Amino acid sequence: MLQYIVRRLLLTIPTMLAIALVVFLMLHAVPGDPATIFAGDNNVTPERLAVVRRDMGLDRPIAVQYVDYMSRIFRGNLGRSLYSRIPVTREIGNRISSSAELAVAAFALAVTLGIVLGVISAFWRSTWIDVAAMSFAITGVSMPIFWLAQMLIFVFAISLGWFPVTGAGGLNRLFLPALALGLISSATLARLVRSSVLEVLSLPYVTTARSKGLAEIKILARHVMKNAFIPIITVMGLQFGTLLSGAVITETVFARPGMGKLLIDAILIKDFPVIQAVVLFVSLIYVLVNLLVDVSYALLDPRIRFD
Amino acid sequence: MSRGMTRRRFLKTAGAAGIGAAALTPLLQAVSREVALAQTGGTLVYGMASPFDTLDVTVTTSSYVGRMGLHVVDPLVWSVKAGEYAPGLATSWTASPDATAYTFNLRDDVKFHDGTPLTAEAVKVTFDRIVDPATKAQTAFSFIGPYDRTEVLGPLQVRVRFKRPYAAFLNAASTPYLGIISPTALRRYGADFGPVVFVSTGPFSIQSYQSGQEITLIRNINYNWASRVHKHNGPPHLQRMVFKIITEPSTRLATLETGETHFIEDIPPTDLERLKRDQRFTVIEIPQAGSGWSVMFNQQRPPTNELAVRRAFQLTVDKEGLAKSVWSGVHKPACSPLTPNLFGFDPETCKKYPRNVDQARRVLDEAGWQMGPDGIRVKGGQRLVVDYYFRTENPKLREMTAFIQAQMRPVGVDVQLRGLAGPAYFQAVRTGLHHVQYWWDTGTDPGQMLRILFHSSNAGGGSNRNNYRNAEMDTLIDQIGAEGNPQKRRELLAKAQQKALDEQIMIFLTDPPSLFAHQRTVSDVWVDWGGLYPYFYDARITR
């Protein structure tokens, strides 16, 4: 097992290299020159634009830029934002705790609610409980998050005055954003849990367990959940990555600093160093979460071996 | 909270004093001063609509940084109203008759936040840095105009020289963008000056900055050089100001309603009436100085190179309806490239080419654009299709474009919506792929506005995306830039505005107001006549 983990960690290196290359190439393939965007609607002569371009290092051949970029990554220097000139590591550092906080809170909510709803609706399938739980899930899946977020603000911040509207820092400021984000992912998860549990419930060994006279609750806890969990954990892993880096709308509506907003803002102005660094960082998280997911397979199902 | 902070600062100061008892007397004075200040105090939270690119107002591209920056710098002069100035850092000034040189005498009692004194040398360092390409200054660079050099005439006297006449320099010097920075701090912080720290002379200094989230300013307790424009001298009444970045308009408004912010900018027009009726808030509505929302026609690409096509837009588009539907009646229909509050605005422009859809049809008929079978006009086998480029980040632009598209269709013009995100948009319009694009700008100097829109030096990839090149217009703009005599300047400005309309270089859609709102508990907010900079030096929060 340990050997497997080490091997997987070593594999991370070529994966990250490939990601770095793809990100670099994509950024250069997309139209829009950062110097031009930087100039924006300002009154800039072509000569001055050329100076800016040189200053940003964008006048060099692509290959040279790539080598320079890779060598900087290896030296651990991700550069400074082309626009704010703030070191990229600092930009990420400023936001990572806020993003992690939101992702963990929303994830906890999504997982708890998703699993509970999924299991009870599978267990009492085709009853009013199932209908109610799945109606909730469908509403959640189809509800646009910007609408939900604004409704939460309207109800809990403006009308009731229980929570502040914006910001980071403090549990009271985390509650509404985590609720908005978590409710919506819990809906996706609940539907998956239900179908996964239903599938396992129909397997012969469950019938065997029943015929042995085991109580339903024991069957569910001991036999069904472990097996149903394999696809669920895969999706949970992916969801965590998305919650960490893809909470742009939640971050915007609640005016929270975060990785998602940092990335989108950088893409809109083609801020190469920031985009590259954030994508690399998020990819690393995904790779690590995937590793955790794979390792957890073995823990859940002893038949899965990694050597 | 303000009390706790004062105590903490006191303890910090007291700890330092333990090292040398000799420092006790000034310490006690400082403490009693702090105590006196704490009795005013309070923290004002300002909801900002846009994130910042840098703290350095002399480098930024964002006009929002200027709103924060004005509190941290002092301008050389203050603009009292269009064309009228009062002393700021400069006690007096003279301009050469040809407007190519300005001499300033500086106050002798001004200190930067790092304790170093303001000198003539600092002015030179600041201005030289703005034009240095390595600085990549944007807004300040366009304000400093045809800058040549600064001569240090004495410890507190400077002369700023320009390559050609620049009558608008005092106006430029009244903006925060040409505030004076500390040369000592600039050397000390190097690449971090701007992204991380910023040191100037203003009534507030920067206490902390979290990019994308908030900036906290703390009052400069040594501040004693306020302009007579303001109500008091000495340190500001507010102890702190927090500029909180809340980009989503409805969230920004929500924070005002819950009391999380005291003051917000850029109120959504749809909420204006409701806010005005709400007893808890005060709304500030000031016509914005500059050039309102307008349409630039690319004069180098057919079919918008034809006067008839451009005129058809002017005669067809219902500006009143646009102001009412898209902008909830908060904007006013526009007439000229200049907003009505700018010096030299020509009211005749409002009467020149009033809306007349039948006439629009005649104009196109006469130009040989025949109505085709599908309702789109044709000439020489070419359909009358106009590519309308706009940025998708601002939903209002799509609404305006759809409005214009719907109005042009019955006249036989096919308006194609080309909504793009920033990078692709700028690439397209700077290379001239567009027929039509939007413009909106703020500023208080009319000559500068016309230069941005119409001068040939800004065509071909610059701000003149009309790609309009006309020697006569260039001369007019240069003359306006050099003319010190108000009456003559007004005549030249009228001529240029008339010309812009007669040649239908652009159409001018709506003039927006600047919209701010604050809690009733906040008083004495100063806003410049152009509606661009709310200023909180005199402001108080009553409990």
C-alpha cells in the first residue's frame, strides 16, 4: 500500500508537467494579447504598447517563454501578476484559507445532507418520503445558485438580520455562503446515493442477508453502504475540487475572496502567471484528492488491491 | 472597537517609551491627542464596486482606485468647479502664457506618511516615474499629457514643462492620479511599492490591504495641511475607513440595508427610487462629468464609413426610450460628446439632428441603399449589416445593443450582436474589426475628452476607435488644449462639438449620473462637482 502511494505521488510529477504544458499552450492559443487588455480603454500608443509587451516578456518566442516559465516553476517562483504586480503566491495565499473554509463547510453540509437524503429515499423508495426527498433534490439541482444565494441574503440577512451579507472571517460570515453552495451539491449527491444504494439493495447477497433474518438497518449499515460507497466517493472527491475552485458565483454574490474568483478574474484579463499558478494549484489538489479516493477504495473493499 | 484599538496603540507607544524616559513628554502629548481624537473617530465602511489593480493611484488603470486614493494623497490643487482651482499641496501657481510651463510653490509644512518632508524633488520623482514606460502608469499617464520634464527651482518650487501647450494641466493636477508620492518609500519598497504599500501625504494612510477583498485606511494624526476647500483642518474626524470590495450590485445594496456598510457607490438604477424613499438612507445623485454612453462608428470600414449610415443611426435611435427602458429613467438623453456640466458644452447640439425615422429612411434611400426582399437594405450586392461589438461583462451593454438592434431593423439595417469577453473584445476593436462599439468615460476637462475620442493620434488602435482622422479636427483639439482664454476656448469647443455632429462621427446616447447612498448617520461627505470622487475628510458618523 505504501509503495502504491509513493508510486502514485511520483506519477504526480509527469501529470503536473503535462498540465503545465497544456495550460501554457491553451493560454497562448486563445486570442487576446495581455498588453492590449492591460491597456484596455486607456489612451495608449502602439509604441507604448510594445514597451508593455516587452516588459511582460511577451515579445519573446513561445518556446523561450515556455522554458522560462518552466524553469521558474522548478525554482518555486510563480512570478507576479501582470496587472497588480503582486506575487502570485501571495495572491493565492490570501485566498486559500477563505476558499478552503468555504469548501470544507459546504462539503460537510453536502455530504451529510446528500447521504442522509439519498439513503432514506432509497430505503423507503416509492413512498412519500422518497418523493419528498427527491423533489428536494431535483429542486436543488435545478436551482441557479445566484438566485438561491440572493434569496438567502434577502431572508436571513435583510429580513431576519441573523447573518451578515458579506465577507470572510468568522463562522457567522461563513454560514450563508456554505449553505448556498452545500445545498446545491447535496442535491447532486443525494440522487447519486439513492441510485447507488438501490442498485446494491437489489443484489443477491442482500437477499441472502435478508433471508438470514438480519435486521434491515444492519443490512444497510454493514453490507449495503460499504459497497454502494465506491461510486459515491469518486463523485465526492470531484465535488470537493469543484467546491474549492469553482465557487465563483457564491464568492461573487457574498463578496468573499477565493480561488474561483481569482481564477475567473485572471482569465478575463489574461493574467498568465495567475492563471497558470491557480490551475496548477487546483490540479494538484485534484490529483491528491483522487489519490485519497483511490486509497479509500481499498479500505472500503478488501477485494481491491493495489500491488 | 475604536476604544480597544486606541488602548492597544497606547500600550505599544508606552512600551517604546520605556526605553527612553526622555521621550515621556512628547509621548504624553501624543497620548492626550489620541484620546481627543478617539472622541470623534469611528470606522466608515465603503462598499466598492470594483476590485483594485494596485494601491498606487499614480499607476492604476482603474478609476475606482482614484476614489480610495484621493484620501491617501493630496492633489497639488483642488478643483472647486469647472475651470476654477484652490490651493492643495501648492500654495500658489503660475502658468506660462503659452501653457507649456507651470510653476508651483509648495507648502512647507507637509510630511509624507513615512515622516519625510514634501519637497520639490518629490514632485519631480513622481512625475518622471509616471512617464517612465517601465512604470506602466495608465490613468496618470494620460492625465500628465505632453509632459516634458520637471525642473526643481528651489526646495519648495517646481516648474513642470510640456512639449506642447497643455491648458488642461491644472485640471489633471486636481485629480488624485497626479498626487505626490514619497521618494524615500519608493526606494525603500521597490517592486512592492504599489502592490503592497503606498506612501503619500494624504489625510489617511494605508493600514492594510487584502487584494480582492478590502483596504483599510487609518487617519493621519499629523495631518494639518487641509485645503481651504474643506470644512476643517487637522486630522480627519473618522478614525478608519474600510473600502470593501463588493462587486455584485444587489449584494452591495444589501450591505447598506443591513448596516454592514455606511456608504455605497454605483447604486443599481432599478433600486434608486426605492432608496430615495427610504428614511434610513441619503442618496447622492450628481450628473457625471465626462462623456456619457455613446456609440463609436469605425470610419475605416464599410458600411459605417458612410455618413448616411451613421446618420441613420442618429435619426432612428430613441435616446429617450433607451434612457427610460435600459437605465430606468435614471440617465438623461445625451446630445454631445461632452456631458452638460463640462465647461463649453454646447446646448445647440441637442437640437441639431432630432429623431426622425422617416428622414433616416430617406437618407439611406438617397445614399443608394435600396430595401431588399428580406427587409434589409442592399447596395451593389452588399447587405447593410453592421457588426456591433460590446463587452459581455456588463449586462447593460447587451440590453442597450438589443434595444438599438430592434430599432434599426425596421429602417433596414441588420445589426449583428458581437458580445465578447474582455480579451477578445479589446483584440477585435483595437485591430478595427468592429463597425460599432461603445464608449463611456469620466473626466473633467473637455479638451481631453475630445482628444480621446477624435484626435488622429489616438486612431488606429488607441482610444479613438472611430478611427477618425481629420486634420481640421486635430487642429481644433490642439487649439482647445492650448487656449487659456475661457471665451475663446468655449467657441472652439462649440465648433468641435458641432463638427462631431455634422460629420456624425459618433452618436451620443445617454448621460449617466454618479449614484451614491449612505446611512443617515453619516454626515459631511464631500463630492467633487464632476461626481467622480466622494471624499470623507470632513465626514462624521453620529451614533
